[in-house]
Amino acid sequence: MKKVALPWLFIAALVIGQGLSYLASPESWQSFFAAVPRIASMIAFWGPIIAIIAGAIVWAAMRLMGFDSLEAIRTESVEQNNPAPAILFTGVLIASILFLMLVIKP
């Protein structure tokens, strides 16, 4: 069996999904597609702001936990087998996504 490159699989899933969506309801698909520029502009506006806020939260939390650099975080997470830094990064990522979901209204 031949291996399919993962990006091509994602592209195929996107194209097939959009095709099925269009066939199921062309009017709804066109209204969603008409909103894409507005959504893209909201992401372009809010994305950097959210990245700065999330970065500040991560930086402050890491400083409060006693980490001075990314190398110290890596050492603690990998070599000393402490998941706290990874959990913190994951929590901030989830919080950022939730914030994006609140801010961006299609």
C-alpha cells in the first residue's frame, strides 16, 4: 500500500467536505463563504493581540514558577519529568482559543 502524504489527505478532506456542504445547501454555503473576508479580518486584527496577551500570561506564570528561560522549562519538563510547564502552556493555549471564540463572531 502506498503512503499518502498527510497534507494531501487534509486538503482532500477539506475539498470533499466543502463539496458535500455545497451540495447539501448551496445558499447556506454561499452565505458562509461571503462571511470569510470579515472573519479573516477579525482574525488578522485580534490574532496578534491575543498572542501578546497569551505570551504575557505565559511569561508571567513561568516567572512566578521560577523559570528564567525556555531551556529551563525544557529541562524541567523533559529531563526532570515534571509536566507542570507543559500543562501551563496547554492551559494558556486553550484559554486563547476560547477567547478567540468569544471575540470572533461570524
